[in-house]
Amino acid sequence: MSTPIDPTALFDLDGQVCVVTGASSGLGARFARVLHAAGAKVVVAARRAERLEELVAELGDDRAHAVAVDVTDADGPQALVDGAVERFGQLDLVVNNAGISNVESALTYETEQFRSEIEINLIAPYAIARLAAAQMISQETGGVIVNLGSVLGHGGGGKLKAPGYAASKGGIHNLTRELASEWANKGVRVNAIAPGWFRTEMNDEMFDTDGGMGYITDNTPMRRPGNPDELDGALLFLASAASTYVTGHVLYVDGGWTAI
């Protein structure tokens, strides 16, 4: 008799050790909950220790662990990788979610502000990715890195002026392709999720004003922002064995924003 096919088994993360940065709120906290629900051991990382501990308590078992860290500190990325390995003995998945977004014209957005945004949104993910990949390769098990891009990494914001964010997310997209090509034959896959408009702490103001919501709905073919659960499938696909032949890919989850 043939073995029954169970497609859902591809998405099982039982025993996988996953790090999620920017996990103290918003999409990062959601990602941690989803990975944990899929069976993973989850290391949640951010600067706000109290919020991380609340999330760990909510998840409610020894498969969740908090590491309070600033990923832009010189020793932050190493401390995060070391903390995951010390707690769970290995590292299988990193979700580089931490980031900031500032809306301001390039004519007034100072170079130091721009540099700071690049540091958080692009340099820190690179630092974490390379350390995580080294750990994954040394384990001889390979692993997965999922970076958080954006529709603003695909094109400009138009009326929305965000030079630092657009530049950093465009960098994340191409960094994803570069790291994927470097590490593909070493068993480390690198992909990115590029969300459209999902409500987070960073963009509350957009969602709370008529002008902001008009910008979102007018430019999204589905005429609405995304719901939090509408990123779950993309995350599980890229994080799991469902995508073992996918690397260097930027997966847009945007209601059609980049289709026009």
C-alpha cells in the first residue's frame, strides 16, 4: 500500500528553534505565536523586556524564551544567537522582523536620521543573518532566514515620503537574494516576506486618519489593508519544509499593491 499523503505535515515545525526579532508587539508578536502554535521552540527578542516576558507567559510553556536585546548594539546580534543556542541547543530559523519607519520628506530628513534607520532596518538584519547562518552551517543541519521586506522595497511611496524606510527595505530585498545565492549550497535558505499595509505600532497614525486610510485603500486593488492572520500562511510556507526548493524569493502579501 502507498503511504497516505499528508500535505499539512510539511508545515510542522516541531522541535525547530526559531528566533523572532521585534517580537514585543505587532507583527513580531504575531509571528512568534504562529511559529509556537506550529510546534517550534521560540526565542522572542526585542528591547522591551517586560513585553517579551508577557508574551512568554502567554505562550505558556518551556518552548518560549525571551532575550532582551538591542539588535543595533555591537554585541547585540551575537548575544541573541548565543542566547538561543544556550537555551535550546541549536538554531533553525530566524525571522528578521525588527524595524522602524519614519515618514518625512528627504529635503528635511537629516542624514543622521537616515543612517539610523538603515542601521536598524538593514545592517542589524545582516549582522544577525550572517551569525545565524554560521551557526546553522556549523550544526550541519542547515536552516532558514526570513527577512521582513515591504511593498516600499519594490517602489517609491508616492505621496507617502519615507526615504529611509524605502531604501532600507529595497536593500533587504536584494540582500535576501545575495545571501540566498551565497548560502544555497550550504543548506541555508534565505527569503523575505514583503507585506502591504498591516496595522502595527509604526503606522497607527496612517490607520487613524482619513487621509492615511484613503492612501491605503486607493492604492490597494483589494481596497483594504491586510488582517493580521493574512501573513500566517506566508510565514509558515517560508519557514517550513513546504518551501525546501525556494530561496532568494521575496513574497509579496499586499492585496495587489505591487500588481499595478
